[in-house]
Amino acid sequence: MAWTFNEPMATLSDSSTVAKAERLWESETLGGLTEDNNPIPVPIILLVLLTTCTAFFVTFPLWGQRPTAALYAPYVNAMSDPRVLAAKTDAEAISVIRSIYENTPSERSGRSDALLARHPISMDQLRQIAPQIQALEAKKPGVDLGDYTVVGNAVTIANFEGNYRPDGTRIRQQPWWDKGYTIDLFYLSAFFLGVFLVVKRLPPTDWQPRHGEH
């Protein structure tokens, strides 16, 4: 059962282990079923890698972040602007609000622009969440609106539990790197390494069993 790393891509077993595996392979009939010693097809390997990478990229926190009250706070603040109040339609009003936001450098950031593009909001939705955001700001002066998630027409405390701030409140904001990804990377690495070790303990693929000359 000795290991050898002279040709890891061919086999990790020494010659005596390979010979023993070959004898066992030839003697075991598996109830009439036969199994050749073929390598795993490259398309299958690529498909597994593609599936893994796609699962990570699609659910990555940078792409899957939920909209927060802080994201729409500049829009709420702009609702009292005379230009918005003078708008004749909701479409015109939300267009004016976006224009005010885009022309206020202190309110803008590249990250917010990207999130607003992925989570657009209508004037009707804005009217529903505005009172809730204003109530939070009035009830808790200095509140970090990033701790609150906008779910439909409701503003709720975010379902995250981070570190505590000096004032005792807890940070409830989605991190750019979720802890679950660290766990996933560990288990996936262990899985792929385990599969590699198991497969490479078999005889080299240039040897094929005769299956009793069948």
C-alpha cells in the first residue's frame, strides 16, 4: 500500500500495489459486469469545474447583495425637492429624483450606482418605504441605514449579525466575503483532493483489464 509521487498524474501507487490491484481487478467478476480502466473524460472534468465556478459567481455577495435603506435614502431626501413636487407624473418625478441624485457628488458612489442599477425602484415603491426610513432616522438619530434591508414595500432589520460597534449596536450589513464561502472552499478543496487521490491510486490508464479474456 506504499505511495509514490514519481508520476502523480499516472498513479500514486508503487509497483507492488499496482500489481495487486490489477490481479484483484481481473479476478473480480462483479456479477458479470465489467469495468475498464479509462480516465475520467475531460468534458466531465470541465463541466464539474464550470458548475462549481458558476455556483460561486452567481451567488457571490458582491452580486447577490440585497438593497438597503441606505441605498434609497438619497432618493427619499430628494422627494421634498420642489422640482419633484412639481412633476406631473410618477415617471417624471422618479426621473427628477435620479437626476438630483446623479448631480449630488456627496450622495453618489460607484458601488451605489451599481446596486441601484440592479435594484431599480419606482415612485410608488418609494412612497411606501419613505415614511419607514424617515421614522427610523427620527427614532434613532445617527442610525446606520445600511443595517436595514428593503424587502418589497417593507424596511426591516437585515438578517446579518456582524461585530458590535462601540455604542453597543450590532453591525447588520452583508460582508463582501461571506463566511459560507470559506467553508465551501475548504470542503470543495477536500472533496476534489480526495477524488484525485482515490482515482490516482488505481493502476495507470494505459493498462486495461482483460476481464477473463471476454
